[in-house]
Amino acid sequence: MRRDEWTAVLSNHLLYEYEEVLKRDAATLSLNLEDVDHILNALCARGEEWPLTHNWEPVLPDPDDEPLVQLAQESAALVIVTHNTGHLQPAVKLGIQVLKPREFLATLQLSK
């Protein structure tokens, strides 16, 4: 992100999800709550905010994951980067790649 090789697209829902998971798992990730706040602030500073519309037709079996696919579709994002690739496979039918972080980083290395 710092090199402008890619842009994170963010919604309020996604940021709240990141905050919840990172703060819940902070100790496991060797982070403290201040570290989490710094990470979220950095994402907000570099990311592109995108408001979600209210007329979205669900495509996933888990409604909790739905806003992520909605964000990708409405913002014309090409890729969703997640460890939860199995649950988000329906996004592929919408033309959105679903990659694990390791796979995404490998594509960045190939593009250099």
C-alpha cells in the first residue's frame, strides 16, 4: 500500500470487523490494543472509503460475510484477500478473485 501498488477498499462494516477480530486475537498475534489502533489508522489513512448501498441481493450462505462481497462488487475491486476463501467462493461468479494473503503477496512479487 505504501508503494501504491494496490489500494485497500474499506467500508465501516469491514473496519469494525477488523477491529473486532484484531482486538480479540491481539495477544495471539503478539499485538497490544494500541498496536491494533495503529494498524487500523494506517489502513484508514491509505485505504479508499466506500459506502455500501442498501439494495444488495445476497449471494453468500453466511450473512456476516456478505458485506465483504458487496464491498468488492460495488467498488469494482478485483480481489478479496482473506483466509476465509471457502465461504467467499460465490464472489468468483461476480468476477472477483478470492485469494489467501500468501497468494496475494505472490501476485505482487510476480508483478515486479
